[in-house]
Amino acid sequence: MAESDKADAAVPRTNFIDGFLRSPFSGIAPWILMAIMSGPGRFGQSAATALALTLIVMWAGSRRGIKVHSLEVFGAVVFAVFVALGIFGSPALINWLELWAGEITNGLLAAYALATLAIRRPFTIAYARDTVDPEHWNSPLFIRVNYALSAVWAGAFVINTAVGTFGDAVLHDGDNFWTGWIVQLAVTLVAVALTEFYPDYARARFLAASGESSEPPPSFGKLLDWLPGFVIGIGIAGWVSGSLPAGVGIALIVVGILAGAVIRKLFPEKGSDQPSSFS
């Protein structure tokens, strides 16, 4: 069987739930949920919710024959500790945790991702193995893609830690519209877009270089799919919350709509039913 045929056969088609459970985002989502929910008087509740989601992910994955990943175990331990601190911690400690919860969660995720790179076991590789046949696990392409993706997420967590710290320590505003929400969400969406785009791009380049396929790599426009809706969302959220003047909010909505039209014009979608591949 040709290498390209093997690579196609190595990636089973999955439904949405299986796709989520086999994606690094299933392990990252509880951390994002806690960061979003955290705030004055909500540290314990946000930690308990994140722990519950982590346990649900682990249970649902095991029911579908998906191995528990180290990120989920790490999250379960951290969230359990947070829940205990929320119950038994002193009021001063809980107030401090409420203030710095976002930076603590992003910092711990960054440390975890960087540690997996340092020990040469990038954390995304465990998720990739759920969708790729074992014969491809040691291929240079498979390993290179997962080093890149794990580095992307590590960078995103580091940036979000720095942005949140700036909002809390310099602006003294943990709920700042830009540092507490918009910039961090944008960084996360960029990481998600790269996670979806890069495996297919790297695989297409590899097959073209080896002469096994003349199929062009996916369009870079896929990296921008999220941007128009995000800009529109900023305009609406800023306008409704009063974080932005009405004129600025309306202008952002218009810019988002126009950006969507421009991106569709510059990067027309090409029909493809090929799932992502790490091999």
C-alpha cells in the first residue's frame, strides 16, 4: 500500500463527540472553563465545575475506548486541590486565588506543556495516537507535527499568563475587557486554528516533496476562518457591556462583516472531506 493510502487509512472518521475527546482541546477545555468562571466569590465553584468536566471527559473517553491522557490526569489533580483550597482555605488565601486564578491556570498549563517538550514527550502526541495507526507513531512527520503543536499551545499559555498578569498587576483590573478576555481568547483561537490547519498542511507538503501526491496544501485562509466572527463578537460584546463606545462597537461589527467577505473572496473554500492527519 502506498504511503499516502496508509496515511489516509490511518485516520478513522469520527463523530463530533469522538473528535472532541481525541483532540487536545478536550483536556484544555476545563482549564478555559475555570478561567472564564473564576471571579469574586466563585473560585471554589469554578474549580468544582472544571473538575467535573475533566472527570466527564475521562469517563466518556474510557467508554469509547479512548485512553486517559496525562493532561486530564494533571487537570483532575490540580482542580481537586483547588476545590480543597476553596473549602478549607482561609478567606485571605481564597481572595488571592480569586484574583490570580486565570494566571495560575494558564501558568500551570504553560509549565505542563513546556515540561512535556523538555522530556521529549509533547502532550499532543497522546491525542494524535488516538487517531493514527501505531505504524506511523515513530515517523519523523508525526513527531515533528506534534512538537510544533505542543509548542504552539505552550506559547499560547505563556502569552495568556503574561497578558492576564499585566491586567491584574499593572492595570489592577482582572476583568479588563482586553487583557481579561479579548486578547486571551484571540490567542487561544489562533492556537486552535493552527491545531486544525498544520497537520494537514505538513502532510500535504510531505507527500508533495516525496512525489506521492500533487494535491496542494490547504489554503492559509483556514487560519483566518475564526477572525471575522471574532471581530463581530468584540463589537457586540463591547457595545452591549459598555466596554466600547457604541460607534466603535458598530464599526467593529461592520469591519468583521467586510473582513469575512474579503477572506471568502481571497481564499475560496475548496470542497474536501479529508479529516486531519498527524501522520
